[in-house]
Amino acid sequence: MYDAWKILVGLAIFLGLFTFAFWMNAGKAAPVPEPKIDTPEIKKMAVKQCVEDKEYMRTTHMQLVNVWRDQALRDGNREFINQKGEKYVISLQNTCLKCHSNKKEFCDACHNYTAIAPYCWDCHIVPPEEPKEEPREESKGNES
Amino acid sequence: MIEKALKGEPRYFMWLVFLMGIIGVGVGCWFYQLYKGLGITGMGRDISWGVYIAQFTYLVGVAASAVMIVIPLYLHDYKKYGKVVVFGEFLAIAAVTMCMLFIVVDVGQPQRMLNVLLHPTPNSILFYDMIVLCGYLIINIIVGYNCLLADARKLPHPGWVKPFIYLSIPWAVSIHTVTAFLYAGLPGRHLWLTAVMAPRFLASAFASGPALLVLVLLIISRVSKFDPGRDALQTIAKTICYAMIINLFLVGMEIFTAFYSNIPGHMHPLQYLFVGLHGHGKIVAWMWTAAPFAFIGVLLLLIPSARRHHGILAFACASIFLACWIDKGVALVIGGFIPNPFHRIIEYSATFPEIAITLAIWGIGALILTVLHKVAITVREEEAAT
Amino acid sequence: MSMDRRQFIKIAGMSALFGLGGKGAFEFLRPGALEASEHGHGVEYVPEEPAEVAKRWGMTIDVQKCGEPGVVEKCIKACHSTHNIPDFGDSKNQVKWLWQDDYEHTFAGNENSYMDDRVKELPFLCLCNHCDEPPCVRVCPTKATFRRPDGVVAMDYHRCIGCRFCMAGCPYGSRSFNWFDPRNALNQKEYNLDFPTRMKGVVEKCNFCVERLAQDKLPACVEAAPEALAFGDLADPDSSVRQILRKRSSMRRKLELGTKPSVFYLV
């Protein structure tokens, strides 16, 4: 083999760079997120439930939101009927965020963990979060 | 075969490094533009397309012009083009790539560009423009690469390439026709709303593209041992000359129709471009630079004794290239937006980042062209040596 | 079946080409059918017949009433605060949904050299004309702007790629591009929390208040100045706008372009 030495060094550098993400983060597993649902609006509910059941929302909320946006904006149909036959107004800002008024602790918890950045909030306004009983923002600031 | 681009004289690599420097500055500016928004350009709500789209329009023409070498060679068996045709095809590849990059930098949300495929919209001319540009790029890569590969191996050109060559002829016409339709189908923009837009685009393309090719070939014949052949250059020069005459004729048609009919909407953009309107005239100096260059270029190419002199040929081709660039790469797009729908005149001038990004894309085009032509030159030199 | 590398690449390439082109071909033959079938993916969705909607929404603007002090201003203010419209403070980057201009410029091309002084000075409210034959919809490469069955020309900001072809296509100057992030030009404390902002790099324009129409409300500008503006179904001969148009002479902008605007100026 010609230039075996050069090729091996090149390969080593390539492999090192290629696996950079793995060894850079080795041993630094982030804690599994626990999205919080302790908002005033949800606390008021007798039966705590979303527009569909929890499992469905956990796995399919992105598709649901995608369909919602086309339904509301493109087809002008702003009414959603879930599998149980209950009716909801299709609106991210006015339906989803009305209950889930804690974007930081709900949406962002998982989105940050899975390192995705949906651009919903470039346009849709996050309602100002009501001050908590125990403001812990400062002490927790370095975890995000 | 492409490895031939890796060996060269120091000045070849210095040229590449120089181009990469220009590209680097522009890429930096592009990141700035992505971060801040397109507001860092000179474009605004009234002049909503600027230098980017203008370059795109001009370069589609340069790309289409390869057909002016392909038709004589493959339809009329004009063998003297046999050695230069690949240079034309590689020029087309570089030009189409630049076109695509100019679209990318002009779009507000480039990360969503594939929406054009995800939500195909056959009533939009941009949809067809995307199809024809991608297709033309692929055709030219297939044809140029395979023909040159066969030459390098001293084999006859493979038969299966022939249909692609014939397909490239109407396809070249289609890319510039569709690009003209982007403009010619819009209501209320009088400068663009004209049936001769596509013919005029084609005529100016068949003048400016081959003019660039002649310039490139003249440079190549100086820096390498490849000789494109005197007759080939002279024939291209004649093509340029007649295409430019037709182009000027069509511009004359526009001016006649607008001014003899005396319809204000049709006259205003032309007045703005050539004499200024209501005291606004940023483009006037450009137009009066283009006009003499256009006529001098045509005149020099018409006179056989002048045309045969390589220095004069180069000057004439540079004049025509410049005149067409001012016409399509500056005036046409901006002039179409003036006056605005409220008959107000808002002028446009490009900003520094905008110009740096534009230069970077021209730099990328020059880089692609240099590398591809380097390969072609090496193949031709090896042919000549045996 | 054995396959060498060359054959494999050929077949793979051809299938990729057909895959890419196929959707376009499908769209050509049966427009909309493919997207409709995609909507249901993985989500149970029960569409319901929407409540009765107009066949074609339209607006009349009484220019004389607009001339009374404060009328135009309150319309514009209502629109801007409802839709979180940024104010960049310069004409280059300006975003406009509802604004005013004079007769000479609004009806450019129909200038009358011997215009009566009254009309010459009156303010004309300008907005998207919600054309029946909208050139912006015709040119959009992604269907980001589209005409709804009720005549409203709507924008899907999620889908807009920011090519600005619609701005070149619109003969009324009614479309605005977000040259910068609009949130930088908005006061966060004055956000209308019921309506989103936009992001940089997309085109926006007046939406005839579709979000209010869905709640059976009138557009914000009409609600702000009912004495000057009227809104209703142009297809219904008994609607408020049709009754007004029967009695008063009206004008529309640039009719010669065949766009069929839905906004009528009463002079």
C-alpha cells in the first residue's frame, strides 16, 4: 500500500471528527425531562385531560398541530372534534397555550432534551407566564 | 478524470486561492444576512427584487447560450466546434449553479425552499423554472462529462449521449423562455409586460454568453497549450454579432411601441432608465454606458479585419458582455419596479453586503468554471501531444 | 437477479427522478387531491360542515366619511393593534396592511388634471383588494398565498419561502415583506395575544380579518368605523354592501388589469 502512514493518520482524524458528538458528550447524560402540568388552568380542571388522551398527545402532537394549522388557516375550519366527540377551537395560542401556559417547563423541557427547535414561537406569542409562588428562575438558570 | 484539476502551475492555485478569498467574504456576509434578514440589502417594499434576481436572470442567458455551439456542431456537423463545445457546456454548468445560488440568497426563508417540491404549484412560473434549471444542469453534466471522458480515453463519444445532446437544444431555449415568463406574465409592471420579452432574452443571451466564452477561450489559449482554433473563434464572433443586432432591434421595438403609442405607463420605466423621471435617474449613467458599448461591439464584430485581430475581438466581446449585463443584470429588474404601483419613484442601490454576496457567487461560478476548464484543457493538451 | 453498480445507480437515479417529478405530475392532473389525502395522516380528524359562509366577501369604503377627522386613524389603529403590525419607521422596510393615500396615487393612471378640490384632498384607505383573479396567487410557487372559497386571499406564513414573486405580481402594492424580524419593531407590552406576529423572511398583507370572520365578527377596521366602512357578501343581492353599491356610485382600483378587486370606493 502506498502512503499507508498518511492514509491511516487521515482516517484517524476523520473518525475522530466524525464521532465528535459522542465523545464530547460522553458521561454527561441529561436528566430525562418531566414536563410540568401544574398551571392554574389545569389545576382548575376536575378531570385533567388534553384534547386527546395523554399517550396520543405525547406521540402525535406534532402531526396534530400540523393538521390543525392547515385546517384553521387554509381550510378555514377552526373546530376540532376529538375521538370522544368533544369539540375544541383550533388555536395554538388560544387553546393549547391557554392550559399549557408554562412553555418553559412544558414545551421546552422535552424539546431541549431532544435538541429540536420548532419555529412555532417565531410567530406565535407565548403568553407572559404568571409569577410562580416560588420564583426559582435565577438558581435554575444554568441548566437549560 | 476530475483528478486532472489537482495538478497545475502555481498561478492556477493562486487564482483558486484568490477566488476562495472572495467567496469567504461573501459567505460571511450571507450568514449576516441570514441572521439579520434581507433588510441589510438595498431592496425594500417598492423595489422588492434587486441585484440577486437580476444576476440570476442574466446568468440563465449565459447558461442557455451553450446551445449556440451545440447546434452548429451536432445539427450541421460544423466540426471546428468539436474541440470547444465542452468549454461551452462547462460554462453552462457554472452559470446554472450560479443561478441556483442567486435564488438561494434572494429567498427570505431558504431552509423552506423545498416547499416548492412539497407543494408543487403548476400555475406558478417559478415551479417550471425550477424544473428546467435542474434539468439543464443535469443534461450538461451528463453530456459534457461523458464526451470529455471519451476524448480522454481516445474513444468515440458514446451513442447514448446523443439523445441528451439533442434534448439540450430545446431545453436551452426553454430555460430562458421560462425565465422571461417570470416577468412577462405580471400585470401592472409595464416594462416587463411585453410579448418580445422571451425573444429579447434569447437574443441577448446568445450574444452575451458566447461573448463570455470567446473571452474565456482567448485567456485559455494564452495560459495553456490548447488552441481553440481561429475559425471556431471567428464563427462564434459572427453568432455574437447577429444575436446582438437582433437584441438591439428588439429593444428598439420596445422603445417604438412605448413612445409612439404615447401611453404613459409604458413610457415611464423607459424614461426612468434612459433620461430619468421626475428628477430620479440613478440608472441613466449605466444605460448610457451600455448603449455605446453595444454599438461599438457590434460594429467591431461586423468588420472582418477588426474581428480577426484577437485584441479587438476581445474588446468587442467584453463590450457586448458588459452592455448585456447592464441591460439585464442591472436595468431590467429595477426598471420594472419603477414607478411603483402608486406612481411614486423609489430608487434602489445595492449595499456592501449585497455586493459582497453577489461577488462571492460570481466567485463560486469562476471557481467551478476554472476547475472544469482545467480538466478540459488537460485532456485537450494530452490529445495534442499524441 | 444480479445487478452491477452501474445498473443500480441508473435505476436508483431514475426512481428518484420519478419520485420528485411524480408529485408535480399528480398535482397537474388532479389539483389538490394529493394534499387532501395527506391531511388525514395518523390523526383522527372529523371534518364538520362549516357554518354558512359568504360566497365572496367585499368591502365598501365611503371616502367622504373617511375625510372626517379621526376616522382613518382609528381604522388603521384598530387593524394594526389587532394584527401586531410592526412599525419599522422607514418607508423601505415598512409593513402595511391598512394605510391611507390620496386619490392621485391610489388611482394612479386615472389621474384627472381638473379634479375637484374636495376629492383631491380626501384620504383613500388602501388595503389588499382580495381580488377574484389574484395575480399573487397565480404566481406563488408554494400555494402559501391562496384564495379561499369565500373570496378572501389568505396567506400561510408557515409555508411562505419569501421569494417575493407575489410582491412583483401584485399591481396594488398591497404586499409587504418582513425585511427584518418584525418583533424588533413591535412593543412587546402592546402585543395582541390572540393573534401571532410574523417572522423575518415571509410576506404578509391584510387578511380581511379571517380570524374575526370565523367568530362571526366584522373586520377590525369596519368595527372601528361603521359609519365609513361596510362589509358583506357581494354574491348576496340583499347584503349590506350590495344595497350600498346599488345606491352609490363606486370605483375600484386598476380594473383594466382584470383582477376584479373586492374593495369598492364610494365617492
